[in-house]
Amino acid sequence: MTQTHGQNTHDLADYRPYPFVLSATRMHFDLQPQATRVRAALSLAPRDPDRAEDLVLDGGKAVELLSLAVDGEALDPAHVLREGETLTIAAAALPPHPFLLETEVRIDPSANTAFEGLYISNGMFCTQCEAEGFRHITFYPDRPDVMATFHVTIDSDLPVLLSNGNPVGQSQGRAEWHDPWPKPSYLFALVAGDLVAVSDSFTTRSGRRVALNVWVRPGDGDRAGFAMESLIKSMKWDEDVYGREYDLDVFNIVAVDDFNMGAMENKGLNIFNSKLVLASPETATDTDYERIEAVIAHEYFHNWTGNRITCRDWFQLCLKEGLTVFRDQQFTSDMRSAAVKRIEDVQALRSRQFREDQGPLAHPPRPDRYEEINNFYTATVYEKGAEVIGMLKRLVGDDGYRRALDLYFDRHDGDAATIEDWLTVFEDATGRDLSQFKRWYTDAGTPRLTMAEDWQPGEAGGTLTLAFTQDTPPTPGQPEKLPRVIPIAVGLIGPNGDEVAPTQVLEMTEASQRFVFQGLGSRPVVSALRGFSAPVMLSRRQDDATRAFLLAHDTDPFARWEAGRDLALAALIGAAQGQAVGSDYVEAIGRLIADDGADPAFRALCLNLPGEEEIATRLSAEGITPDPDAIHVARESLARQIAEAHLDLLSRIYDDMAVAGPYRPDAADAARRSLRNAALALLTRIDGGERAEILFGIAGNMTERLAALTALLRRGKGQAELAALHDQFAGNRLVMDKWFAIQAMAAPPAQAAAIARALSQRKDFEWKNPNRFRALLGGLSGNHAGFHAADGSGYDFTADWLLRMDPVNPQIAARMSTAFETWTRYDGGRRAKALAALEQIAAAEGLSKNTREMVSRMIAAGR
């Protein structure tokens, strides 16, 4: 990739194909903790034999070159230039025909604390190569559009030696693997360690038997069964719904404790953060189980949407990630409750991606420039990328979507594709012109959609006109935005609560547009943006009585939940600004949760109040400066008001929703527990915590124990329970991560930073482990009023630890720095303290490019 606009900046416009074709890669690893030798033989050919070009390979500074040869002849050093992280072989030293490039290097996995490339985690060799980790293993064209078959030999005295593809040789101290499907270097994987397998098999629809293994450390095998069940469900679902069959003889998953990401889709050898594999009722919550099921599916689905068809360059990251997130969302909807899943996805989008769009880190799903690609593994690429796929499906219909996906798989199998390729497939399959729709990929920001209603009664029936306007606020580098295609799903509900017009999708393409409904017997209530049909902020004049009506009668689960959410937000925003809270919301929520025929998971979602971050985001969108302390007080006050008004009802729900019998992580039991825990959180605000103390003592699962402990901590209690949990699970990393996180997240805001600092000084705060670091710092940043404490203590604590982490693991430091991304929306005092913390980070000597890019963008937003 050509670098312009600064030494480290990459621009989409500068893309050009790699000048050499790489057909096959053979590698030999002699694994030693401090001195691993890697031999590589690359079968290369000039893309244009008549044009002599230098061969440029990527290679990290810690990769020690031992030998370099072309067709068996050592290269003259005069023809080789090593500079920064590249190795250049002069064109004069290369033949104009196919040739074999052989290298031998030495690396030190034990010193690799960044966990990129080949590293060691508790005695186990492991790799992480996405996005640019392979260059830390050997010299290679480390870019996604260079694809080759791989044959890998591993020498080691460790008992289990794994790589991509199929096993083709095994002997004492040696294993050979061959992957017949061409792949880019970022999908390479190697694992070697003392592991045990939970094994099963899957027979594909064409009759091939696939061996399945989930590899874990000895002693963890009893916590890997659910991961295996999830894998088998995923394989079956992908065949049934997308017609995609697995294409190797074996599929391996490995659980790793030290891992920067959640999981990685390496071809045939998925490597997972252990928290997304290991689960038992005593150590994992219902949320953990659902997350494991979803991420297992996500990484498996990448086999086709990411591996068989990959992305041409890293600007196209949302092509593979947005599509695969959308697929895993569909999977979870089919495995569990589609309505609840949709609401949870929207909650996640609004809390993470809308916040991103409002701040200095805003970028399109397909950015056109980056400095460090690891900084673009964002909610915009993943979650908004999935929403864009959902809009496409909504616009072309189920049949059109299936035709387009079938054509995509047929046309681009084995390709490194682009967003243009993806949209062209839909145009060819459905006949639609998607040139305007492409703006969803190229424009940053969340569109603001305003709806106005005009009702005109008439003798032949009334006419309802809906007038919409759209506007997208400026974002960094994009001050003006053209109108987008916005699918607006609308339904009409009569005064008696009956649906008078079924859901239809209004396709908005102009800055302002009107839609007319005629022949209506009486003025209906409009249910707009059903199913959250587009990732926009909808503004409409609507009183609390209308919201309460929709909460009671809307047939669309999302729209019904949204009505309750709007009621709650109106009450909370008013309270945060010193206004008295009316009773409309409290009464309406009581009627809803009293409906024993409704899905308990849906009732739980409606009972949980909007988070403090969501309230701040809504205030900021309305041009109001959020006060974190006032928001916290308002939310706590409303929660207490609900508990007092519905004490008997909540008590009955708490008793009725108790689940009898052994723990099961299925959707039905999890739904009951979620409603029971939501009731407990409210009851604990007024009952002194007796119920939570009893539940913590008798619960046979982590879901209820953690819910009870959280409720107690928010009441300023729970110290005895914290100690008991620590005593029982001190040796369990995943439970201890929860133990650290919950204390920072549930702490009283005025004490949050002090509690986090005290926790960081404990011997068991293993801060170099990404999960432990994320648990504590993420717990504090998730405590909205605590992180944004007026004295700046939350900012200072976070800055201190980011500076400590950056030299060790720049990727984690950069990602956790996003805690500051909304600093400019707060009052002057907080802004000054946040800016001082950011400038302290920016001034650090030797700051990584990962963290430097993030911090500099955030600082620039305040100038």
C-alpha cells in the first residue's frame, strides 16, 4: 500500500495490486520459546513479466533475518534493503519468470507482549495475525489480497501441534498441515501446547464427515461442551439458511487466556479468547452463554463470508465483518427470541456506535484513510456494517437477498472483494440501482430523521400525510452529507388498538419527502421505524399519552419497546434537568410487566431503564450539555419510584420467575431469570438488600449470584459477598475478571476511581492479561458518572494505566482509550480535565502509533 499524507497514513485511493502472484507458501517452524526459527518458501511470479519491479515484503523489527535466497541462490546484500518494517529485494535480483523465494528468520515469542504474530500464553504457543500480525512471524506480503495455499510443518516437543487446513503428517515431535484453500496471511494460525480436546463430528448435507475439536487446557474440558453444541448448531444453520457447507476434514477451536480480540476465524483453526469458550453454570452467566453461542457462530460463518471470500484491502473490513455480524444476529434470532435479539442489537448500536458517530472517532463503515488498521475494529465497522446489510435485505426482500447472496458466493468464491463488488451483486440479482445506497458505506454519522403528521378528515375517509426530513450532522472530514436511502417501516394503529394498516416500508431518497395514506376511517396512531428499519435517530412530536398507547398496543415488538424507552428517556431527561417526573411512565411500565402472557425477556428489557450513557447521548443529540451526576441521580430516583409504586407486583414477579430444577442456558429459562433479576435490582433499592443477600447465598448459578451482588454493591453493601466470591474462585481467571469489573462498574460515582485504583494495586490484578485490564478499566468507563467525575479522578486513573499498557500492548491501550471519545460534550470543567489527561498521554515519549492516532483525533475534536 502506498503511503501518503504522512509517513504512516494509508489511503484507499492509492490501492494497487501486488506486483507479484503468490501461489503457494511452505513454512517450517522449529518452536523454541526465545529463539523460534521460521523457514518459508514462497512460490512467486511477476504479475507482469515485461515490467521489472522490486519485491517488497513486510517484516517486523523484531524479526531477525538469517538467510535469503532466490531459486536456491543466496542474494547479494547489495540487492537487499531493510528499512523500518519492510524488506525490499531489487528488481535486478529477480527473474522475469516464476521463482522460489526462501527465507529463514529467528523470533522471540516469549518477548511478544503485544500478542500480535507468534507469542506464548502460559506455556502455549499461539498466533494472532489479523490484521497485520503475520509480519511479526516472517517476511511476507502481509496484505489481504495476496492469497496462497499453505503447507506448514511444526517441530516441537509439545504434545499438540495445530495449524490451518487438514493434518497430512504426524510423528513424534512433528506435525504437518496442508490448507488447500488459498488464503491471505492474516488467516494463518498455529497453536502448540499441552491441550486436551472435547471432540465430536458433523456430517455435512453432502455426506462428508467433519471431525470437530474444542481444545482447552487440562482441567477445562468440562466447561467446553456448550461451545461444541454451538458449533454444531452453527454448521447446520449455515447449510439450511445460506446453503453453505464446510469444506475441510477437520474444524478446530482453541481457547487461549491471553488474547487481544474476542476470537479469530483462521481457516479451520479458530482461536478464541477463553471467556468465549469456557462455561459452566457456576462460572458463567446467561449472557456469557448467549455470547459464546453467537461468537462461535460468527467465527464459523466467516468460513465463507471472510475466508472463502475475503476483503481486497483493509478499507473493505466491513464487507466481511458487517455481513458476518448480520449472519450471527440472524442465527441468534432463530436460536432464541427474534424480538428480544433485535432490541438488544439496537441497544448495543445506540450505546456504542451512535456514541462513536457523535465524537471525534466518527468514520464511515468503509473509511478512506487510516493510520493504524487495528484502530478500525469498531462498532461502526461491525454493528453499523450489519445494519447496512439489514437495510439491503429489507429493500430487496427475502427472495432478492437470497438470490444476491447465492450470486455473491458463486461469483466471488476465492476472491478478495470490495464493497463495489458486493453492491454490484445486488444490482445484478435484483435490478436495483444502489448508487445512492452506497452512501451508507462511504458517509460517517447518524442521520437525524424528523417526522411530522398531518391529518385531514373527509367524507370518503381521512387522509394522513407523513412528512419526513433527513439530515446528517458534520463529522470529521465530512462537513456536508447528501441524502441517503432510508427504509422507514411504518404501521398504523386505530384508536381501539387494532392494526388498521400492516407494516409497509416507505423508501425515502430525498432530503424531504411526503407519504400519503388515504381512506382511513379515523385518525390512526403511527408506529414508525418498526423493527428499527434504519440506523437513524427519529424525532417526532409525541406526547406521553401516545407513547403509553403504543407501549400498550403496538404489534411490533421493537416499536412497543421503543415507546416505553421514549417514555423513560423523556422522564429521565426531564429529571436530569430538574423537572418533576410524571406518573405516565411508571403506570405504563406497571401495566406492561403485569402481562403474564408476554415474553419474560421482553418484559425484562422494558423494565430495565436506559443507561446513563444512553441518556447523555440523547441529551447531547438535542444540544444539551449532559451532567453525569444529575443523570445518575435522576436514574436512581426513577428506579426507586418504580419500585415503590409496584412493590407488590415486583415481589410477585421475583417469586414467580424462580426457575426450578437444574440450570439450563436455554432461552426460556434465561428469560425467566432476566425478568427476576430486573425485579430484584429494583426491589433492592427499597428492601435493604435482604432478598439479594439470600439469593447470593442459595443461587446455584453465576447469573443469579452476580445479579444479587450487583444489586448489593449499588446499595453500598455486598462486601461479605465479594469476599466469598473471591475465596471460592480466586483461581478462576474468568470469574475474577467479573469480580474486578463489577466493583468498578457498580461503585458509587464519587468513589469509583478510588476503588478502581485500589483494585489495580492488588497482586491478582494481572494487568498484562487483556481480559483483566479490560475488566477493570472497562468497568470504570462503564460507570458513567464515576468515569466522568467532576474532579477528573476517572480520567487521571485511566490515563495512568493507558500509559503503562501502551509500551506492552499498544492494541489494548488504543482500544481502551475510547473511554475518552465523548469528552467534548461535557461541561467546561470536565473538558479541561479530560483534555489534560489526553495531552498527558499524547506527550509520552515513544507512544505507539496505535494510541497516538486515537488520542490525537480526540484532542483535535476539542480545538
